[in-house]
Amino acid sequence: MYTRFNPENIKLNKYLFFTGKGGVGKTSIASSLAINLADQGKKVILVSTDPASNLQDIFDIDLDNKIRDIDKVKNLKLANFEPEKALEDYKESVVGPQRGKLPDEVIKAMEEQLSGTCTTEVAAFKEFTSFIADEELAEEYDHIIFDTAPTGHTLRMLELPSAWTNFLDNNKYGASCLGQLSGLDEERGIYKKAVENLANSDLTSLILVSRPIETALKEAARTSNELHEIGIDNQVHIINGMLDSYDDDLSTAIHNMQKKDVEAMPEGLKELETYYIPLKPYNTSSIENLRKFFSDDIEEKMESSVTIDTSKISRLQDVVDDLYKNDKKVILTMGKGGVGKTTIAAAIALGLNNKGKKVHLATTDPADHLKYIISERENLTISYIDEDKELESYREEVLGKAKEEGASEEDVDYIEEDLRSPCTQEIAVFRAFAEIVDKSEDEIVVIDTAPTGHTILLLESTESYNREISRNQGDVPESAKKLLPRLKDKDYTEVVIIALAEATPYYEAKRLKEDLDRAGIFNKWWIINSSYFASGSQNEILKARAEQEKEWIKTIDETSQSNTALVEWIPEDLKEDNLKDLL
């Protein structure tokens, strides 16, 4: 279908940025490319800001944001930023000067506004610029490779004039992620140079990494469109993890599913130069194996020393039984994109309904997809929250208010950009969730893709900061007034975290858990979905992948204090009979 990725047959620019959803394999591909180029005699720096990066393990060296030599790979140097530290340093650079000058509640609101995804991207970009705008480094090195690139949304914000004005300190119009750029103003010229270099197709290539599944391909397409919009057109697409070898029911099902999803990828991706990398059966977290990552000649097999006693690992039915026993009224499934939240939410709703409970299942996934998984029946109803519709309604409300109050054209431009951010969408959808959660007075409500802990904290901080709700209590629906107290009542609401037995989904789920704890929202159960280990496949590649899962099954079970349920991998085109098999 597509050509296998081989760096020897591709023109590679000085700056190479890898971007894609978490867990698609950016670090492995970037590391392998860096090693191969260095082995060819090229002088290379590999820079990572991926919070789940395992560069230190791969290269067996302690790393920070300083450039380090690698003894085992001549011509290669590494730097590994810690996004959480960069975020904290960046937040303090913005908030620190205001401590003692502003009320504590305002400081708290500022800190929470600067805790989300958007600010993390800006903090990471601040670190990127020390490499991409440095003329001496550009002269000395043939290639500077970045694992995890800034998004198109972040780069567009850097281009907006209002991002550099005092608008950020005075905004009162209700957009969601304001203040991210406050700490960049002193070095505006450097950032301008960095953005120019990113858009220079003679200097920079953006390598979009996806997996052969619908969610990852759609995310790659969205990222590609954002980058095109700001003039970054030199893009290459790599589909990582194609299963070439299939010889049992599960491996054949995976192969067929991947083939279908790749053939149906968004048109924008089909126009890009696209390559694929086969699913690797063995551990690639070593220099020697990464040297051979783009070939089939990988020797080390993953023989895990971890022992998993499956009799002590719960099943999804155990989770349903526990939720039933504790009479939970609101159940939220949460996790990174692509881990199977919709499937698990549907299975939980079905399980509770089978126990005689009246259940309402709400999702942000298209309803015409969900109805093929589970159908309405007696005491089980389904609704669909249209995220695009909710976002458009919220955008119109915020922009209308800004224009009525005389906001400048530049400020309106900035608000429009800010309203495209991920947390804005969550806040817009939040209002629709309030209506759904209100149904819990009469039935159990199961919600797929719930607002994150950060969103809830942001709303609380915004409430205390601008007194929006208290000024307008007469206009706020009862459902909205009751929402936060309900979500924070551990006897009423429970979050079920969905993850995969892999590094990146685990680390992202762990950060989600920390957000929930900060917000005071109860979580007990973690569900490991789509497990090769639980499937018992005899396909050589999938058996090897199952061995690699064991370490992460153990880690997740320890993190959840043995409240972990394991769900085997089944084809994504689920039917109701498949759903019953999960319980």
C-alpha cells in the first residue's frame, strides 16, 4: 500500500520535527533516525520534550536540557527537557512578579489558567527556541531533530499581535486559556525567528507520526491542516505499527481493521508523502535495536521477567459489580484519545442495565457509530453531545460579549484563536454535561469523554476570579449550579480511568489522576483496555507484544492499589455480542 520508511531514500532537512498523538512511537522513530544519521557521519542533536520519553533508558545516560555527548554513538548529542519542570518554571516567571501585589484568589486563578495543555506547549516552545533560533548550532550541526513538535495552534497564537499586548492581563470575555504567552514578551524577536525557521521548507520538515487506527489518523490530519494554515507545508507522514504478519483470528482481525482505517484516512493525509513502519515484535528500547529499527534485522526478544497472576487481576464485570454495589449515580470514563473510552462506557452501561438499573449513556462520539455498539432498550437510553455545535454556541456567546463591550479588532482576533484551544472545547461541552448529569436524579448516568480535572479546576478559578456566576445567578440553570458539587461527591460520582499497557498511555493517565485528585474527584478503578496479554494470541508478533505489556500491567496495578481490570484486545468494529464478551 505504501513504501516502508527508509531514511536513506528521503531528503532530510536540517530541522526535523516529529509530531503526533501520544503513544504513536515518535520517540522510537526520532531516536532511530538520529542514530542512523550519526552512523553515516552526520553531526546530529536529538532534543525531546515528550513527558513520556524514555531517551534516558535507551541511551543509558542521565539527561536534562543541557547538550550531552553519547559515548556509544559517535556524532550524536542529546538533550531531554522535562516538560513539567519547564511548565513550573514558566508559570513562576509569569505569576511570581505578581505575588504580594494581587489577592491570593487572583494568584490561584492565574496559576490554574497556566496549568493546562496550551501553557505546556508554550513552555516547551520556549525551550525549542534555544535550538531552532541559534545560528551557531545551525552552523555546527547537520541535523537537529525534535521529538514532539509545537502544535499549529500554539504557533498561530505566536503570530497574533494581541498575544503580545496587555490584553492578556485585562481580558474579561470568558475565553479559556488566556495568559499562556505572558512570559514570552521579553524575547519576542527570538520567537519570531523560530517561527520563521519552522515555516522555511528549505530548513524544516514536519514528520507526522500516526498509527493505523482511525483516531490517530484523524489527529494527524487535524495537525496537518493546522500546520498548512500557518505555512508549514513540508510535511511527511509515517504510519507506525502496521501488522504485516497475521496467522490467527486476532492478528487477522487487526490486519483487516488497520487496512480498512488506512484506506479511509482523511483526504488531506492521502496527499502527503506517506510511509509505513511494520509493528515490531521485540523491544526496541536499546541503541543496537534502534540502529536496525528501519530494517527487519532486530535480534533482541522481549522475555519479560515480570510475572502476572491473572487470577488476581479483575475483569470489567468486577468494576460493574462494584459500581452497582456502591450505588454510584454518575460514572465518567476518562483517558487519552484512542484508548477505548466509548467502548468501555457502553459496556459499563450495558452491565448496569443487565442488573436492572435504569441507565442513560451519553457520549461525544457520533451517535450513528455508538448505535452499532449498543442499542437503546428498556431502561437504557443514549444521547450524543455534539461538541462542534456546543463549541460554536460558546464561541458566538464569548465573541458577541467582547464586541458589545468594544474589544479592539486585535483583541477579537486573539479571542477567536484562544477559542480554538482544547480546553475551550471542554468548557463549551461542560455546559451540555450539566444537563446530562442532571438526569442522575432519576437514573444512573454513564458519560464517555468527560471534562478533565484541569477543566473543572479552571472553571472554579475563573468563578472566583471574575465572579461570573455570582453576578449572573439568576441566569444560571439549576443543573449548572449543582454540577460541581455532584462531581466532587465521591459517593455520587466516580471516574473510571482507561489506559493501555504501554508507557505513554500510562503516563498520561497518571497525570490525569493527579488532576482529578487536585480537583477532588474520586477515582478508584483503572481499566487496561485492548490487551494483547489478555487475548492469548499465538501470533509471534502479538505474543512478543504481550510480553512487553506485563511490566505496564504490573505498574498500573500498583498505581491503582490493585484496583485494575484487564480487558482483552478485540476488533474495533464492535457489535453488541462482542460488548457482552467484555463483561
